[in-house]
Amino acid sequence: MTNATRVAENNIKADDTHPLVEKKSTTIVHNEIIQIQPVPARVISNDTAVDLLNNQPHVSRQNSFASSVASTTAWTYQHAGRVDDIDQRDSDDPLCATGYVQDMYHHFRHKELQTSVRPVFMESQPYINERMRAILIDWLVEVHLKFKLVPETLYLTVNIIDRFLEKQEVSRQKLQLVGVTALLLASKYEEIYPPELRDLVYICDRAYTRNDILEMEELILRVLQYQITIPSAHAFLVRFLKAAHADKKMVQISCYILDGTLQSYNLLHYLPSQLAAAAVYVARKCVGRNPWSPTLLRYAGYLEEDIVPIARAVLADKAITSSELNAVHKKYSSSKYGQVAEIPITCDF
């Protein structure tokens, strides 16, 4: 588990107020082809968010993926409510690193541009396609659950696979080898006790040997130039959930939605932080909360109107996902995860 996740995993202060005001409830964040056209979201800095709250014109151009923010944004609850200092209650806890957690996430927002893959990288792969990628990730979700690994390991595994496939041609016969080796690398990076090689050989039904995995591990590291560290969508999610004053049900729904995006090749058009924000947006709608809030505007740096098209794309992709790829649905249908996969999620926004 990365430091970013540790920083963000904290109890949320409880305070039930007027329905139009943020409800805060206690939680602990645990371990826990319709062609969809990409809609670039407008990214705003923390200073810009404060200016918007004060109804002050401020135009910002954060990066090439974003467009500028107009000062004539519609006046909604996200602009009218009070902004909470979500780190204040943890200021005395050195493990929360409240003095520089905001700087960390500023860095993550810049870093995610470098560690995200081109959304059309499969065009350079002659032997595999996005369907094979989805099947591989569906299998890895099951393996990840079987080994009881932390969420960050799964997200890092998928990122390693995508970055490797973007740069290296892979045959169909070696795709699973790439997947299981990426899981090994991610586990070594995130886990205290990563799976042993013999267990990974067994989980592949002995299709590959121990040496096959070690040789692929060396190849992946060389191709990626040993650049393993990434700001994952899950790292953003735990921060945004804290800003959302999430209860346990909201946490589970958000994780369910975000895990479901891992298999989708279409959703690679979006940045990890955008997908995390969309997952929180959908979860808040599901539990009857205001879908976006002043505090989320402040800490996520996205306007509600910019997250809505991304949330629609996520749900549209979820609706067309093959029923054969059901590892995420099966995982979140268990009582351990609140059976949130059984909750009807409609796109009524």
C-alpha cells in the first residue's frame, strides 16, 4: 500500500445536517463497442476552486488534457456551500502527513499525465486486441481476490500491463505471462508478503515455468526503464472519498464502479483522477446525496458539469460489458463488500 493511500485512509467525522448540506458519517476506507467519445474534463487548481466559491473570475489552463474554466459557471450547490478542511482533524497524526498531503496530490495530478497510456495503443498490437485484454484483467481480478492483495496492487498491475503493451509487441500465447508477471511486480512493490513464484506458476495451470516468469519480469522492467511508481485511480479515490464524507456504503459503491473501469479499453481516454471522481459522483447519486459538493470541488479540482459526461461514459461502458466478464460483479456481490453489485445503478443525470 502506498503512502498516498495511507494518508487518505481516515475516519470521516459524523454530522447530520440539513438535506441540502453535506451529510457526514463515519467510515474507514479499508483494503479494500458503442464507441464512447472522450470528453476532456476541465481541471482547476485549488486556488481556482476557492475563487469560484467566492464568485471571482479566474481562468486556468492546467494541462494539455484540460480546457480552461469559465468564470460564468452555473451557480449550484457546489459553489454555494461551505468548504470543510478534511485534514484538520488529523493534523496531530504524523502518519497522515497533513502538512504536505495537498502537495503530494498536486504532484500526482501532473504525474498521472506521464504514467497514463495512449488510449489507442492496441492498434500497434498485431496479435492481441482489447477483448483479450479485458479477459486477462477479469482473470487477474479473481487472482487478486484469491491472494487477498491490497487494492493498489491490482491498479498497479493493470497499469504495468498497459504501459508494457504500449511499447512491446506481445503474442497471444504470452499475454497471460505478461499479466501474471505484472502482478508479481506490483505485489513486490505494494505488498508486505507478495505471492510466491510457485503459487503464480500453479495459478497459471503450469502453462509457464518459474524461469519464464523471471525472464518476463526482467523484460518488463527494462521496457519500462524501471519506472514503476504511479498515481493510481485508487490513490485518488481514497482522497476524494475523504472529501466526500463517505459512509461505508458509498465507499463500497465507489470501489465497485472504479474496479469495473479496469477492464474497459474505451475508458483509457480518461485520467485516473477523472475516473475516481466519476466513481464518487455515481456513488453519491446512488445513496441520495448531493452528487457534488464544495469540498469535493476544492479537493478533487473538478467541476460537477465536467464529471457528469465521464460518469455517463463509465455507466454506458458498464452496461455493455459482457456478462462473461463478471469477476468484479461477483466480488462485489458478496456480503464482505456489502452486495453493492446488486444495487440498481441508473444513469439519470
